[in-house]
Amino acid sequence: MKYIRRIIHTLLLLAGVNALPLLGWVWPSDGTRLFLLLFLAAAFVCVNIWPIPKMCPTKRIQRLAEGCALLRLFCVTATATVLIQVLWLSWLAKDSLFPIWALLDLLTAVLLEAVIFWNGMLRVYLTSVQLGIGHRVKAALCGWIPLVNIWYLAKIIRIAGEEVEFETQKWELDAVRAENEICRTKYPLLMVHGVFFRDFRYLNYWGRIPKELVRNGATVYYGQQQSAAAVEDSGKELAARIRQIVEETGCGKVNIIAHSKGGLDSRAAIAHAGCAPYVATLTTINTPHRGCIFAEYLLNKAPEALRQKAAAAYNAALKRLGDPNPDFLAAVTDLTESACLARNQTTPDAPGVLYESVMSYCRKARHGKFPLNMTYPIVKHFDGLNDGLVSVESAKWGTFTLLEPKGKRGISHGDVIDLNRENIPGFDVREFYVKLAADLKRRGY
């Protein structure tokens, strides 16, 4: 049925693009002309508005699927239209007088094909997550280069089409297991962000992960500590947040999932701020428990004036965004190897709290988005196998899980929190967190 519909839509658009101009400029004025003109015009408009039936779980994915369908129709009809117009104009050129309406016919056909193209392209540009800024810019630049523009259009259709398929499958999977609420853990999840980020309301640090967890039954809260501060200060902020959640909900305890420096902050909250009785589990994600040698090297090599200037600029900017007392230098210093190793001596694991850790790594610098692609070789030189910021060895704490990249693609420091909202082949980040929460539930947490 799907292929029959595609054939019908292709024929209707092809007829509209090539016959509408003739009906408008050449065909004698009579009832037949008017009927055909209205029929083809209506068919052209309808196919452009509803290129496919309602078949996707969300409006965004539906619009994206419609954009892909229109771009595929454009590729087919544009190719056929070029051949038809070339043959038609070649036949007309045999006459000594080339009719002016033939040029009008050609221009109208080009205009109608442009309508199909831009209708599809705008839907894809406005709804696709996987295209990102890079592909959008490259497509705009390649659009001016013959043949290259065709190749890149095919690439856009492929990326958008795979996104439609992937997201639809995820919704179908969630629909099947919705009743099981596999992520409804005994204690709610507290997600703690890393350094230089905040828990913004409309720009989630954890990307699409929280919605996926909630869709599968989880209760999710956020750490809400400021973006940059000493580990001990952030730990106190987290401790206050944990007590607030426990008091307001009566949940008793929380399961902490913390990324990067957030893992250090969480350990400080448990060990030094009296939160051990309120924490059931701590799962750290790519946290530098043993610090970053490269951070210490750069901090020591950077001139004092440069350090102070960078800190002043950052602190001033983050105060405007809501941080009460940001401290750039304190945050960075607490991530160095010497600071972390010293802190580990005075920050023991609390009895009764389950400590687990997850780490990942990139195979090549280009597997990390900017600036991780630039920091990766530096970290590799000083710290070894890493995710662009944190080494695998530094991230191990308690029972650990190493996320092995499948194929040539690595998993960067940003990939593990869905920072770029990218569907990575071989690593479904949202499903990873669903399984993480489901495993906590299975063990009674």
C-alpha cells in the first residue's frame, strides 16, 4: 500500500508540474480545461500538504517524515521533469518560431518543483535533531555546487529518514512496555550535572534521557547546584537539595546519577555533608575520581593574569545566569590529579550506600564534538584512554562498567549525557539509562 501511494503521489505531482503550465498557457478555454486545471492544482496542493498519512507517534516526527517524503518525490519528479522538458523543447525547437509560451511553461515547471523542494526541505530543517548545525550549514553551501548538491540532498534524506525510523521504533518500544514501568525505582532518581553547566528549565543538560526515563515510570529530580564551585561547596548545595526532596516527598532516600564533577560533588555530599542516610545508590558517569593530569598541567602552565581574567569573565557571566557565587578557579583546581587524590583520602565511601561507576572512551579525536575533539589528544598524552576530558582509569569507582564503542565510533564525555542529542550507531544512550534505572529497580533500589 505504501508503494502504491508513492507511485500515485509521484504521478500526480509529475502531471501537475508538467501539465498545469500547458493548461494555463496553451490549452483552449473550455470545460475540460477548467476541470483538469482544478483537479491537478488540487492534487498538487494536497500532496504538498499531506504527502503521507498520519503514521508517526509525535507531530515532530510526523513533520520530519513528511519532509523526507517530499524530498524523495522532488528527486523523482525533478529528474522526470528535466527529461520531459528537454524532449518537449527539442520538439518545439524544430519550428522556425519558438513560442513564448514554451518558456513560460518551463519557468512554471521550475517554480512548481521549487515548491516541492522547499516544502520538504523546510520541514526537515525545522524538525530534524540529527542534522545538527553542521549538516544544515554544509547543505546550504553545497546547494550551489552542481552534482555535489544532489549528493548532499541524498545524504540529508538518509539522515532524516533514519531518524524517523529510529524515533518511531523507540516510541513503539515504550508503548509496549509502558504498563511495566521498568524505571519506577523504589527511590527517585536525582540527576546531578557536571562542571560549567546548570539545570536550565528549557535546555536540559541530560538531553532526551530524563523524558525517556519518565516515560518508563521513573521519578526524576535535578541537583540544581551552581555550575562552578569547589567540590565541598557543591556538596553542601547537593546535600540541601537532597534533604529538600526527602522532606517534601517522604521518599526516604534517592538514587543519585551524577556526571563528571557531579560525581565528586555527590561523594562530598554523602561523606561530609551528612547525606549518607538519604542516599541509596550513587552511580557516577565519566567522573574524574582520580583527577585529570592534563588539567593540572594546564593550570600550572597558564600565567596567573590569564587565570584570573578567565575566572573573572566566567564568574561574572554565570552570576547573570543565576549562580549565587560561582568560583571558576576553585572548580578547575578541584579537578586536578593532586586535589582529587588528596580528597579521596578524606572522602571514604559511606556504609550502606551502593557505589557504581560508568566510563567510556573515544577512539579518535573527531569522535568528540568541539571542544572535546581538541582536548582528546592532550588528555590522551597525559592520562591515556579517555572520553575527551576524563580518562577511563580516573573514572573507575566502586563497581564499574566500561562502555565499549562498537565499530569505529567512540563515546565521548558529552555523548554519555546526550549533550548533542545524537543517535550514535551501536550506542542508544537513552536505552542505556533506561536499563540502568531498570537494574536499580530489579535490585530493590
